[in-house]
Amino acid sequence: MSGNGAAGADEATPERGRPGDRPQGCAEPLSAHYDAALLDLDGVVYLGGTPIPGASDALARAADRGMKLAYVTNNASRTPHAIAAQLVAMGVRASASDIVTSAQAAAHVLADKLPAGAAVLVVGGAGLRQAVRERGLRPVTSAAAMPLAVVQGYAPGIDYGLLAFYVLSNADPTLPTPRGAQPGNGSLAQVLIHATGRQPVVAGKPEPPLHAESVERVGAKRPLVVGDRLDTDIEGAFRGGADSLLVLTGVTRPAELLLAPREHQPS
């Protein structure tokens, strides 16, 4: 894989997921050192729905060399099938099983805490409802159904109910759109947090659940996290103890990287 960003870490990396004074170099293809790439989507594979030049070819070469690819997104509104269809239309070889979403990570968190078949009030889109159902839980739309938990993900026109065990798919403050940044799930969640005084469990990047879900899904022993955001992708890798590669085709600019704190530095 390649991109406008730091080279991947090689065997001499001092400590996985803990950057040194500068990024490590890698003279060989990254697929020779990492068994899986955990890739962000917007800003890495595409930007606002437009494919990033060279991305699909680089991913195909990595896959042909035996590297597992997982596409990891904080977007909880769309289903894996819808995301995979978008990637295929862009020339990227992908199926629904290659997509890992914050909705799936949130559903995993719920399933670890709740009995099978428990009612969960879903405040979000189809992707979140499907993920909850796939974990053996029962998505409901009203507090009258006596849910044991609430899970919230971004979706246009969402409504709100009462809280029990409160899980947030992701806490991104903004959402990129063709018209610019708009309030994201993290900003919308502040309405409930302020009203109830309850702090949710967050499943998406940079929190550990989504990283753990991705590693488990592909069976990675030595994953490489690839992303364009320091505060989600790179920090998520840092907290998960994985190496990371930053590309400059999305949100982060070189000046931000130079000023980044330790936990936001790609390895």
C-alpha cells in the first residue's frame, strides 16, 4: 500500500503502537511485515464519495500478496452490504464481511452485558438496527417496550427515548458532508448526556471496542491501522497497541502532524 503519509513501521520498531522520535521506515512492501490492514474509509479509500487516486490499485496489490483487508468505519448508519457495494462501484474488491462498523462494535458491547433476546432501544439508522439484531438482541423503537439498554448512532431525523445502559456507536463531534462539517453523533449525544447526567460507553474509534472487533474479525496477529485522522484512527491504534500509518489524503495536514501529541503520532 502507498499514500501521501508516513511509511509503515519495520521490524526495528522500538515498541508496537508506541512511536519513537520519528516514523520508522520500511524498505519492503508493508504486506511483508503486517498480516492485516485495518483501513479507515473516508479520507483513505475515498473522499466525500470520490475515489482517492491509486487507492484501489494499492489495496489490490496488498491483497494479492496475502494481506487481509478490513474496512473500519465509525459510520453506524449504513449497513456493511451498502458500504461494500459503494466500494465495489469504486473498483475496490470488498464484500460485506470485510466491513467493520462502530455499530457492530456497539452491538458487541451490548451483547456482552445483556441476555440473549433482550430489548434494546435503537436510536439510529438501519446499520445499527441490523448490527443489534445480528448479535441476538431485539431492536425496539420505543421506551414502552421496556428496553434494557439504549444504543445511539448517527442518523438523520433521529428521535430520543429513556436511558438504561447507554452505548454510543461513536463520539465524533462532526460529520463530513459535501456541504462541510455538520454535527456528528458525539455532538447529538450531548443532548442526552446533559439531560440525564449519564455518560455512555463509546464503542467507536479511538475507543478500544472497534479496534478489538476489527482484529477479531480478520484474525490479525500483527495489524497495521491506516487512517487520515489523528484523533480517531491513529489514537485508536496507539490505544490498541498496534502500528499505524497516516495518509494525508483526508483530514490531517502536515502541520497538524508535526504538532501532534505522542498518542496522535503514527508509527
